[in-house]
Amino acid sequence: MAFLVIIVYYIKYIFGIMGLVCIKSVVAKYDFKVIHRK
């Protein structure tokens, strides 16, 4: 049972990192477009 909890926690941690990276890349692209317009 504890093993399953560890696996679930690990998956959530990985998805959390992936989510942050995706958000940062989207924000970076948006900032790049805004800077280019000016």
C-alpha cells in the first residue's frame, strides 16, 4: 500500500514539474511576441 502511495506521489511530482515547464514556455513565447510588437 505504501509503495502505491509513493508511486502516485512521484507521478504527481513529475506532472507538476512538466506543468511548470509548459507554463514557463508559454509565458516566454507570449513575452517574446509582446516585445516584438514594441
